[in-house]
Amino acid sequence: MAAYSEDDLKADLNARGYRLTPQRQRILEIFRAIPQGKHLSAEDLHNTLTQSGERIGLSTVYRTLHLMVYMGMLRELELAEGHKHYELNRPLRERHHHLVCVYCNKTIEFSENQIDQVGKKQANSAGYYILDCQLTLYGICPECGDGSAS
Ligand SMILES: [Zn+2]
Ligand SMILES: [Zn+2]
């Protein structure tokens, strides 16, 4: 899936009977502005929006995020337990996986072609067209460890 241009997005939304409202455009801008490796929860996004003067309810943020995931603009990640995070969807060749510290939630992104290959093989053999492949590893980062591990 190629990166979404503004025009693609508008055409896609229109085809599905949706519009790129200023609010959705604003959300997309926020995701484009965050540095790579950073992920936002719905609450984070809601805070950012309200701090910039946007009047939007948390439930609208949730709905909009779901819609944007469904459309392939955003990627939904289950990083910490029960906490969904979102990031900008990038082309398949730039897919990455996550290594998460269960204590401080520090997240490292990594790419591993073999994981993608395994995922693709599985999906293909079941006749699925693959949209995303995510591996999330949970662990304890060096800062949170007790230092006794060698
Ligand atoms: Zn990521
Ligand atoms: Zn940690």
C-alpha cells in the first residue's frame, strides 16, 4: 500500500461516502508530525487536539481512529496491555515490528524481513491478501532491569 497523498485520501473518502473533514485532516497532520518510533493512543491524540484548541470528544477520536485504520491510513498497535496505539501506516516494504518494555513502555522499532516472509507465506497459503504483519515482543529494557542479567 503506497503512502497516502492528500488527493488519494480525498478520492477514497468520497468513494466511500466520507469526507476529509478539517478534523480528520488535522489528525493526519498530527500523525505526520510525530517522530518515527513514537505512537499515540486515542487519549494522547485527544489531549493534543484539545490543547490546540480543537473541540472534539474522546468518543469521536475513537471513531475517527477506527475509520482511519479501516481506510489504511493508520496502523493500530497493541503495545501495552489493553492500550491501543496508533501510527501512520507506511508502505509494506517499510513495515516494522516492536519491542516493548513492559515497565516503562519504551518501544524500539525494528525491521526483520524473515518475519514478513513467514507472515506472507501463511497468509498466501490460506488464500488471504495480507494487509499488515506485526510482531510485538514484550520484555524489560536495560534501564528497568535490575542489572543482574549478564
Ligand atoms: Zn511503530
Ligand atoms: Zn523500561
